[in-house]
Amino acid sequence: MLVPATMKGKDLNGFVIGADGAKAGWVAARLNLQGGGLEVFISDTFRRLLDLNARMMIVDMPIGLAESGKRACEAMARERLKPLRHPSVFSSPRRPMLSFDSYEEANGWGKAQAEKGGGLSKQAWMITPKIREIDNAIRPADQHRIGEGHPEVAFSRLNSGAPCQFPKRTKEGQAERERLLKAARLEEPREHYERLKKTFGSQVSLDDVYDACVLAITAKARLAGEALHLTDGARDSRGLLMEIWG
């Protein structure tokens, strides 16, 4: 785990975290509640992030998985992001899919179910290790301070309710999201990326950092009662609430 030297020996109770899964592990943006100072670092495990005891953490990863069908919170997020960014919300794996060892097995199981569109995208399969990691680490009682977020929903809230105009990996999209982060008084997010890139290279991307940063803003907004909360109140078989914060 790469921890900024400025975090060592300090009281860590007054901060929130936004986290995004990446090749390097978990990109985490730590935002101080007093003064707004920002630190971005890499954690090798989700458990290490939990152990930091943030006041609130919002993570870009499904929490709470349906046994069958689709999650209502994802449909709500797509509706929120129409007509530009709704494809960024892809369907999460259903809980039984986590038990398979290969994409072909999981996808085949999904297609064999009675529900329409029961297959699994390769994009969703690629994040199943991180979904398992979170699922093994949290309980329903933890959701008062651990929430699932979606960066594009979060950016839309900062953008007066409108989805971003450009895809996040384009130069225009990067500039658009950086503008929104700076308007929210987040200090130089690109500089944090450049620092991490020196150590992790292609294992971390600029959009990983921007996504973590906007989810830190979302975590702060949730504490203040100002974040978007998309849910129909449904819980999965483990009792985890299926919801998206933005």
C-alpha cells in the first residue's frame, strides 16, 4: 500500500474517501473535511481502505447483487445520464455468477436463465475479482459509511444535473471533468495522477484518479445530505442494499 507521508501520525477521523478499482489496486482519494486537503494514493486491498476508518467512503464498484434480473439502481442511473453517458452504466453480475471460474461459464449460466438479456458482459466479468473482494469485506451494517457510487452520476450532479458532454477518456472529456472538479474546489487533480504515474505507470489512468476524486466529493455530500441517492430499497440475499450514490 502506498500511503502519503502526510497521512502518517495524523488523526484520520476527519476525512472521506472516494475509491475506484484500477490495475494497480484501488485508487483512493482522501479528502479532509476540515480545510479540504486532498491526497490520492494506491491501496493494494479494499480491506486496507476499510481499516483507515473514513467517515464515509464511496466506491465505484457494485455492492449488493441481484440473484436474478437487473438492479433498479442501475436503471435509475442510466435514466439520469441519458442521452449521452447512459452506456457507462453496465449491468453488474448476478450473485450466482461470482461462483464461476471463467467468463464462459458465468455467461453461459446467465443466458440459460429465463430472464431476457441474461448474459454477462466481459467488462462486468473483468471486475468480478474486485466485487468479490468488497463482498467478502463488508456487511449490511457497514453501509452507513460504505456506499456504491457511479462517477458519471456524480459528475452530472456537479454539472447542474446534466451528464458530461464528452467521454471521459477523450481530451475534451478530461478537460470537462477537471473543470467540474476544480469548480468543486478540489486541488489540482491532474498533479496527483502525474505523481502516481511515476510509480505505477500504465497501471493507473487519469480517469481512475478523476473518478476517485469525484466520489470523494460524493462521500462528503452524502454526509451533508446533499448527494443523489438512487435506489428502490431492495436488498440482496446477503441483506446488502442495492443503491448508487452520486
